[in-house]
Amino acid sequence: MSQKKEANETPVLVLALTITLGLVGCVFWLLTNNGVISNITNNPSSQVLSKGDTFDKVQNVPSGLFSYGGSTTWAPIRKEVDPLIQTSQPQFRLRYTDPITGAPGTASGIKMLLNNQLAFSHGSRSIKQEEYQQAQQLNIRLKEIPVAIDGIAIAVNPRLNIPGLTLAQLKDIYTGKITNWKQVGGPELSIIPYSRRLEEGGTIQFFDENILGGEKFADNVQFTPRTTEALRQVAKNTGGIYYASAPEIVGQCTVKPLPLGRKSDQLVPPYKEPFIPLEKCSQQRNQINADAFQSGEYPITRRLFVIVKQNDQSDQQAGEAYVNLLQTAQGKELITKAGFVTIR
């Protein structure tokens, strides 16, 4: 009797299995033809980005042409981010704007913001108290929103043989107390310090306040208006030294980034170890020491800000939308690609 029952159930089970496999096949066909399986297979990161954390999924992005400016440290981020924002949010048109006179930088960006020349601005230092006061006199409220962490790196000539510098030695070099590399364990060679001028950017003002402690630059400091020119001079002169945002120095092929420390036995490189020799630079470049920047082990780090006007108008909407775009998974990926550390 039981054998007869089992024989009768077998066709039913086969039919059920056939229907199930058919349904699975239909679903697979639909997913494949809609590109879902293809996207997951060919782009592993799409599993993260599919959550809506991409530029095109950000809401409340205004329409119009919005001028912005400020810190030159932001240049690598702008290069990576802006073209993709324009593609994903074409109604949100961005235009980087230099000041009419003087060099671009955090200070000039804030000044232009207060003069209604910009919708929002980039900063590589915090807003100063006097800048808040100037804004208050104009009935403008400013807000700084941190989006990334940067390190200040020191560039020297590749031929200079020195293990690194302490922060105290770096200060003494730029204030004129140390004038020869022999004084810090290097060769008998005069030091040629390069810098941009104090009024030309947030990086210099940060360096002045946090490294020099407000002391004046030494008479032997040679001022250049642009980082590219300063690095060119350091590459030519064995005794040269310069400081700038880490992404502007670490990946260069003509200068050597120098380890820094609060003490001589605590030197930390701004690059991932092991150091890639510069002769291999065309094939492989040194990368930012992101872990040391994130943890604070590297001794000179700072935050980068978007500076927004709190005026309940289109300028505020533009600035906040720009921040929201940068804080997506796609934005953070591009910030990392530009050589900075994202704020989690």
C-alpha cells in the first residue's frame, strides 16, 4: 500500500520541482536583462552605492550657477568631485572664482563670501574670531562644516640625507635659529626655507599659529606665491625646504617628504611605509599615511571645512547641498582618492 502511495506522489513532486525551477529561471532572466546581476558581478562597490549614497540620489540640490572659492588646499578635491557633481546634478552649476586682487586662499574666500561674491567657500583652517565679528557687523552668520582631515607635509630635496625633523626644529628653521642642516644632523649646507606669504592662505596661517606660535618668519625665508613654484625651487636647491598640504607633496616625483615628530624618537612619515624611491615614481607613487592622520599620530593635522552663510536663502541651500554631496559614500570615496582622510 505504501509503495503505491509513494509512486502516486512522485509525479507531483517532480511537477512542483519543475515549477519552482521555472520561477527561479524567470526571476534570474529578469534581473539579468535589467542589469542588476551584471552590476553586482562587475562592480563589487555597487552593493554599497545601491543604497542611494551617490551624488544623483541627494535631495534638495538647488538649481542655478553658484560661485565658490577659498582654500587652494582643496584643489585636489575639487578636481575629483566637481565634474561628477555636474554630471549627476546638472542643474547645480559650480564655478570656482579667484579673488580680483591677491592670491586665493581661506582668508580671501571668507572675505569674498562676506562681500557676496561667493555662495559658499572652502577653508583649510577654522574661522577666526575677527572674521566672525566682521560677519556679525554685516548681519551675516557663518558656519564651518568639517568634511576632511589633512596633514601638513615637509618637502626637501631628494639629495638631502636627513631622517626627519621635530616640530621644535621646524620652528627654529623658519624663525632663523637654525640656518644649517648640520645643526639637525644633516650635511654642512645652508638651509633655504620657502613659504607663501602669511596673507596668502589658510595653510600659512595655520603654520604660523600652530608651528611658529606667532613668531615672525626669518629674513632668510624666500616667499613664493604658489606651491608649484616652491616645489620647483626645492627640487633645484639641495638645501631647500617647504611645507604644504600633504597631497601636494607626498606623491611628487621631484621632492622628498620628510618624517616629523614631537620628539626625535617619534618621527612619523606622512607617507605609507615603505617609502617608494623617487626613481620609481613614474610607475608607482607614495601614498598618504591616512592611518597616522586619522589617529593623530602624525603631529601636524587639521580639518578642512565648507564655510556656509546661514541666511535661509539660495546661498545657504547651495553650501549645505555641497556638504551633503561630499558626505555621501561616493563623495567620501573621491575625497580619499584626492589624498585626504574623510571624517567618519
